[in-house]
Amino acid sequence: MPRTSPFDGLRFAFGTLTVFPVRVTRWDREAARGGMLWAPAAGLAVGAVAAAAGLVTLFLGAGGLLAAVAAVAVPAVLTRGLHLDGLADTADGLGSGKPAEDALRIMKQSDIGPFGVITLVLTLFAQVAALAQAYDASWARGAWAAVVSATVARLALTLAARAGVPAARPEGLGAAVAGVVPMRGALLAAVVVAGAAAAGSAAFGRYDVARTVLAVVLALAAAEALVRHCTRRFGGVTGDVFGGLAETAATTALVVLSLG
């Protein structure tokens, strides 16, 4: 087996979770483990670009709503829309009410059903509305919300890839990363991200520290609820489920950060 390098995981994270020009040299379980542990770093990069897009839009004279649209569009572009597609497919699979094998077949189809369309529309509306409110409060708060939500979205993937969570299929991205992250590593990643988020929000005040930590916790709780439900319904997780988890966590974090 090739010698393991920390950069293998970093390349795996950016190469599979973003469109950044990163060459993935290893696809084995060791690289996948490192990649899932580095997933929040990929989210941080995506969030930084999203925040920059929103700030540039505001600087050019647009309002908070248009800035929010720009910031929401960036993660979709930087992931080739895969997370949104995964969210829609997961909604169609869950909404079908069919047995696991049939639901998984529905999720693999290229078209989007009514449950997927409704879920996409409501999710994107919620993200734009929440970010618009954050930008209206202040440019800095809007930019911070974009960064936190994107980072927490990828942290949800780290936790979903922990040991004990099975894959629903023997092939695909879900099978490649399911169960690769040790529980201790997943918890450490969560603590690091939550701590960094709390420290970064300290500039806005004590209340914002509490709200940011709450946003991280509730985002992860919502993603965990979806993991458990999908595991019961499908027998495990898939690449589509991972996409749905990212969007669920991001939306939850944005909504919480917009409150108060």
C-alpha cells in the first residue's frame, strides 16, 4: 500500500467535494478517511468564496436579497450542484414510501420527482431568505453566516462517515466513505469546528457566540436525524444522502443565524 500522506486526505476532500482543480491521487479507504476529516476545510473554502461573492454584490450597490442569491449560488456552482441534486433525490426516495430497494432505484434515476422539486424550492428559498436577513443586519454578519453554514455542512459529512454508519449500496461515493472516520476523529472535528465558530463570532458580541454555537449544534442534530432516518429506510447512506445532509445542515445553520 502506498505511504499515507496528510495531503492525500486533503486532496480527496477538495477533489470530491468541490470543483477546485485538485488532482486526487488515491481513492482507497485511508485517503477517504483523511478526506472526510478534512471535509470542513473544503467547506471553509467554499464558504469564503460565497461570502466574497455576497460582499462584492453589496459593494456594487445591490441589496441584501441579491447578495444572498449570489452567496447561495456559489456553493451550488463549486459543487456542480451535486449536494442539491442529492437533496432532491433523497427527498424523492423518502417521499416515495416504497421499500428500500425500490426507493434506492428511484434515487438513481436522472429525473427529479415532485418531492425533490418541492424540497429544492423550499430549501433554496430558506437559504436566500436567511442570508438576506443576515446581510441586512450587517455585511459582516451575512459573510460570517455564509462561511459558518458551508463549513458546518461539510462537518455533517464527517460525522455521517463515522464508524457504524453503513452504506446502502456496495458501490458509489457513499460506499467509498461510509464508516471510514473513527468516532473519536468525528467528535474531535465537531469540537474544533464549533470552537472556531464560537471564536470567530466573538467579534460580534456574547449573544452571537451563543447563537453561532447553537447554529452548529442544531445543524448537526438535523443532519443526524436525517442520517438515522435514511439508515432505517434505505439500510444505510448513499452519495445522495450525503448531499442531502450537507444542504440540511447548511439550511439549519443559516436559519438559526438569522434569528434574533
